[in-house]
Amino acid sequence: MRAARLIMGMPIEIEIVGEGESIRAALEDAFAYFTRVDEEFSTYKESSAISRIDRGELSLEEATEEMRHVFALAKAAKEETKGYFDIRRPDGHLDPSGIVKGWAIEEAAAHITAEGFKDFFVNAGGDIASSGHNADGEPWSVGIKNPFAQEEIVKVVYPRGRGIATSGSYVRGAHIYDPHDPEHPLDEVKSVTVIAPSVMRADMLATAAFAMGREGIAFLEGLPEVEGYQIDTTMTATMTSGFGRFMQSHA
Amino acid sequence: MKKAIIAAVVVAASALYLFIRTPAASATQPQPVPISANVPSTTSAGAPPAGASPSGTPSSGAASGSAPTAPSSGQYKDGTYTGPSVNAYWGYVQVRATVSGGKLVHIAFLQYPNGHSASQYINSQAMPYLTQEALSVQSANVNIISGATMTSMGFRQSLGAALSKAANS
């Protein structure tokens, strides 16, 4: 059973293989979870905890355990990417959406697993956690969008339980900037897709690699258990050395 | 500091690798010059073709100052050799190699991409392993699609702008 909702300003699509009331309920639980996360972490809601922290009305110590966890994840991400991943925007405001999305997908997937389901995927805005097999008993297949023609798929991969995420400039404009040089337009690379042990890590690394421009793919190559597929403005894809093994449906 | 030294050694090894594998067959100038040739890169007339044996015609002098010296016993002729500026994907790399006693004794970086603090770390290891392909459209018969979809920020900004426009008109 598959369902989709627009939450956190993005399409969220979840499929749990099978039919029945328990699956319907699990899907609703997952969507409700994303709505709760949005209430706490939305920078667009004045009443959200993140907006109150941003305005200095709420300290991190007073915030929820979840909020502190997200801040800790963001801090580690900033260190690992040498500042390319930063939840503080150039204007000084907090915007943790780059890490909240991946984290929320992972939590939602963990909840579905805890409810006893093995075969499912959670796709929030193109960032995907998947588990087990599809309804045909095959590994889940993921198509990477053509950044030049969005209705087209230019690569098919099988993440086999790993997380996959894509960052790019083709929809959201310059929503990702180089924190070391905010004025520099990121126009050489159109999109970066990352496969990593978790979707949160894939999401964070895709964001950071995209912000690095052409060096992003080399950065990914240097990381263990991480593979990347970078599409540049010449319509050429550059991939890391281990990416090829995800192009086959079986390991 | 120890890390930095190790990183530098890895960088040097990678660059040397690049330097050596640079194709030498091109007829256009400037020519890539492999280390095994006894040809300082900026020497023009009378230079033997790149890739000539080290025992070939002695060259007239090294562009970078130190002239080749007496016959050497090693694989290379003594002197200082400047390599071509090579596009190493992330930027340009150019090195100068010093041969003494027939052996490579020093490599200096004349050009090195260092626009970002992360460059050295990144460049030192990754480049030789990356592969490229031209984009080609695949079957759209997949379970899930990954792409940079419209998320919160763009969606709401766009919506907000549209609404404020609507309000003003």
C-alpha cells in the first residue's frame, strides 16, 4: 500500500508492501510523525521551537531531547564537512532543514520497522530510506532524475537498504550556497546523488558535496561506505569508484 | 603536524603519478614531458621527442636554472625538470622534479589547487578512482525517484512570493 502527503512543504511518499488495516495505520502514524517534526522544526512557523531558539526565546537546554539531538548531529556534520554543511545561514538565522529531513526520514523508517514491517520505503522530497523488497520480491529500484529534463531518469540504482539522497540546483534555485564563499554561484554542478549507510548521512553529504562544487565528488570518494553520482552542466556524470555496484540489482 | 606530513607525501605521490602518466604523444605545444625524458620542458629547438631514452642527446640546459650535470648512473639524467600544467579535474597541477645522481630527489609544486581548505585532503586521494559517463535516458520503470525536489524552503518562498504578488495586484 502506497500513500503520499504534502508535509514540510515537500511531497512525502511511503509504501509498505502488503494490504490491510495495520498497514494503513502504520502509514498514518508515519505521516503524523512528519507533521509533528514540522511543528517543532519549521523555520516558517513563528511558534515552532526552532523559531523560538532562533529568536533567543528558548535555550537549547530547555528544548526537547530531539532538538538537542538534531543540534548535535548538525555540529558533527559541520565538522566532518569542514564547514560546508552549516545550519546557520549567512544571514545568521538557524535553518536546520538540511539535517532535519534526513533525520526525520530515518526516524519514520525506524518506527515502521518497530511496528514489524520489513518491506517498505519512505521518500521525502527525493531523499529515500528503503528496506527489504518491493511487492514483486525484487530489490527496490531508485531512478535518479535528469536535472535537465525532470520527467527523465538517467540512472537506475538499487540501494539495498542504504539511504539515498540528491541535492541539486534545478528546482530550488541557489538554495545551497558555499558557506566559505556565499557570493559564488554553484553553477558547475547540477546535482549530486549520494548512497550512504543511512539516509540522514546521504542527505547531509549530498548537501555538503553540492556546496563544494566540482570538488564534491572527490570529497565523497574519500569517505568510507559512501558513493556518489555527480551531474555537471556539460551533461556528464562523474561517479565514485564503488558506485557501479549499486547499478546491479543484486550484490 | 604528523598528519600534514603524511598528507603531503600522499599528495606528492598522487601528483607524481599524474605527472608520469601524462600522455606524451601530442604534437602541440606545450608538450607534456615525462620524467624519464632528459628534456627540460621549456627547452625548444633541438629537443628530442618526449619519452626519449635517458641516454639520448644531452639537452642544452634546464629552464629552471640547474643545468644537467655529468653523466649519471641512475635511470634519469641529473637536472631540474618542469612538468606541464595538468588539468587534474579539480584544478591544475604543475610540478618541478629534481634529479640528482640519476635519482629523483625532490618534487616542488609550482601550481596546486588550493582554493578551499579541504582541497589538499580531497585531492590527495580521490582523483584517479573517479569515472565519468555521458548522461543517457533510462527506463522510467522504477519504484522510487530521487531528485532535488521542491522542499520546504523553495516551495514556501515561491508560494509566499506568489501570494504577496497576488495581494498587491
